[in-house]
Amino acid sequence: MELQGKTALVTGAGKGIGRETVRLLAERGASVIALSRTPSDLVSLAKETGCRTFAVDLADIAAARAAVRKVGPCDFLINCAGINVLESFLDMSDAGYDAVLGTNLRAALVVAQEFARARIAAGGGGAIVNVTSVAAHRGFPDHTAYAASKAGLEGATRVMARELGPHGIRVNAIAPAITLTELAARAWSDPAKSAPMMARTPVGRFCEVRDVAEAILMLLGNGAAMMTGAVVPVDGGFLAC
């Protein structure tokens, strides 16, 4: 009931964690605005949940700013948009680095900045949840740019929490382990890579998108009123091992 009458902006809403978060928010009574770069994903999501949609490539900073400004003030922001380019450190390309950092870090900061400016102008309050990764805490091969982007977003989360706290805006991050999305399937389809990860996961399974979406909503709720600047692992105990 605490989400009734609230408005949430979700980036990366077309697939994976973002899409499941939109579904869960709608189920719990929130009005949702979904951002994705794939129009067909947004069409099906709007039919399923009744959300408002905006098709935008968040790597285009001018377009990202314009989209958030058009949306106007919201109560919550969930930064789910993310990509990965699997390259070893020695083979990392300029294009891959720019693409991953541009979407996973720069775009998230720009969207959060515009969200926060609108919230403050509307009187403050609200919450931001940034979706990061356990890759920010462990060194996975072929994930250099991805790990850098997620670690950077966690650092920025702490700064935002300090600066936006006086305006009543809480800022936290969720750090999932392997979550069964299309992106993860490409990165972890090789049993030689996935088996050691499963062996280090005490609960004995990888995350489902619903697991992560539920954690995101927990951080938005009144029960998390004193949580800000936190990075919350959703990893089945992976980081404990």
C-alpha cells in the first residue's frame, strides 16, 4: 500500500531486472514510467503493466536529459540500464570501453542528476536505487569495463547520498550476483565459467530477476527510511565466501 500514489522512473525497463521491477511496482500500485532504447520492448511492457513509456538511448546524453525533463518530478528512480562488452583487459577496445562506461555510469549519473533536480524543485524527498553488481567487488575475467562502471556507480552512490540527504532524497545501490537475464546468459553460458560461481553461492542457485526487484522495492519502502549510501548485495551469499 505504501507505493499507492507514488511515481517511479525505471531505466533499462525493456528487459531483465528493469522489466521485472516495472512489473512489481505496477503490482504494488505505483505509477511507472519506463525508459528503454528498444521500442518493441516498451510496447509489450505497456500492454502488460499500463506503464508510460519513453524510447531513448541513454548513451546519448542530450537525449537522456531531455527524456527525464519531459517526464517531470517522480518519487523514485531505479537506474537499471546496463550493457556489457566481454573483452579481456589486454584486448579492451576504445569502443567497448566507451559504450559500457557511457551507459552504465555516465548515463546513470545524468539521469539521477535530472531526477534529483526535479525532486528538489518539487520540495524534496524520494529515493534512488542504482543497480550495480558484485563485479564491482570481485575480479571476473573479461569484465574490465563493466567492473569499472559498476564500481564507479557505487562510489557515486555514496556521494549522492551525502549531498542529497539534506533534501530528503535517499540513495542506495543493489549489487546482484549472476542474475538470469539475457545479458547474463551471454556472459555465463559456458559451464566452465558458471560452475565455479555456483559452487561459491551458498544458497545453491543464481538470482532470478524477481529476487533483485524485490530488494529494490525494499529500499524504496518506509522500512528503509534510515538506509542511504548503502550497497546491498543480492548474491545468495557469494561475497561472503
